[in-house]
Amino acid sequence: MEKNGVVKNRMRLVFFVFGVMMLVNMNAQSTYVKHLEQHRDSINHHFADPETSILDSALIPTFDHLPFFEIDSTYRVEARFKKAKKRRTVVMKTSTDRMAEYLVYGTISFELKGEKCKLTVYRNKSHSTHPLYKDYLFLPFTDMSTGEESYGTGRYLDLRISDLEQLTIDFNFCYAPYCAYSDRFSCPVPPSNNHVNVKVLAGATGVFEH
């Protein structure tokens, strides 16, 4: 009887710990979703405000919200960063005749939906000494949804140098270039080497009805 009691107590403890872990995970997921929703609300407010909007003035009065994919935490992955041995300069095409200069900062490797991916991370050459942008890196990419479910040129992610040691890539935060919303801008075109061979159905779609 005593042995059976010990076993039952152990089982109760296991179920209790499992329940606590489940509750913690649910709370963490809820916080994560809430944070993303607040982020999207902030973007929509930026686009709706005539003082900050990049939209043509005729579109602002009827603007409601940008199109986003559903929040999906499976597009949030751990990544490994490898710093470039040499900070060479590359020239990216843009949506206009302008050519944009970027420094190759390094590469990131990760696995997404079972696919091994490797992308190059860049630093805007003109911003490299600017105090407001000294911690920022630029990750332009295309994926299998580009030109179909998402904007035809590709999309972007912003990274921080200070986050590279323990790097998490969250495509729920990816965004479309301003060119997706207005012809008044000149936006870098993601290089062909920065392609993710899966559909990234996360973040802003960039498919915007003018």
C-alpha cells in the first residue's frame, strides 16, 4: 500500500508540473500574440495619420489597415550568425534608377518548415556611422510566396547587431517596402541569393489595394 501511495504521489507531481508548464507556455504565447497585435496596431496608426503616413493623401481618408498574414509562431526560429571576414560593398538595384550601396555584414543560417536556409545580412553604407542606426542591420529576402501571396519584389526584416549572439528570426515582423504602398519611393530589390525556398506566410503581405 505504501509503495502504491508513493507512485500515486509521483504521478500527481508529474501531472502538476506538466500543468504548470502548459500554463506558462499558454501565457507566453498569449503575451507574444498581444505584442505582435500591438506592433501591427502601431503600424496601422502610422499609415492612417496624415502627419506620418507614406500613403498618397487621397488614400488616407479611406485607409483602414494593412494586410497581414495570420500570426504564426512557427515562423519564429533560432538562427546562427556568421560575421563576414571582409566588409565588402555591394550595389543593390532599386525600384527606380537609383543604385543603393550596402556593406555585407555576415550570414545567418536557420531551418524553416524543414528547409535549411542561409541569407546574407547587410548594413546600409550611408547609415553605418549614423548614431540612430549604428545598431541596425538589413535583411531583404524573397520566398516562394513572392509575387503570389506576398509583394512581388520581396520583403524586409530589420535586425540589431546587439541581438546577433542569441539570434531569433521572426518573420511575423517582416514588412513590405514602401514601394508596395506608393510609387513615390525608391526601394532596394532583394538580391537573388537571399531567397527562402518555402512560402513565408507571415508578416505584412504587401499586397495592397490602392
